[in-house]
Amino acid sequence: MSSRVNLGKALPDLYQAVVGLDRSATNALNAAGIASGFAHLIALRVSQLNQCAFCVRLHARDALATGETTDRIAMLRLGENRATSLARSALHWIWARP
């Protein structure tokens, strides 16, 4: 099995760009009044769509740390059909991004 790439060491400029993007997204969600736990669920879903295992793990842990339940995290993918209008709007916003 190959070892994992440490993006911060291998490509520090790219890593800093990703950190900046995350910071910008977090600021936008905060400005929109999105609760921190829900914001982590949004980030988690984006990471699932991007298929980034590192980010999925990171955002799942962050969501748990802000009080999200394991049930909400586990059902995130299925929740698209059961989401509230706010959640559905947030998920549609994610899908619309290029």
C-alpha cells in the first residue's frame, strides 16, 4: 500500500490555496447565518462529491465536534430527499458550483 501524500509538504502553495478556499466558504456561510454544525455538513457533502477522503474525515470530525449527530452524518447522502427547504437550498447551491 502506498503512503499518503502530505499536501502541505508536497505542494504547500496548493495546500494554502485550499485552506484559503475553505476560509472563504466558512466566512460566506457565517455571513449567511448558517449554523456551524450545518456548515460542516455542507463541507462534508462537498468533500463526498469531490471524493476527498482526507476532507471527508476532517469535516465529519468537525461536524461531530459542533454537536452534529452520527445519524445526521450517516444519512447526509440520503437526506437530500428529506431535507428542509433551507438544507435543500444549501445542497442545490453546492451542486450548482462549477
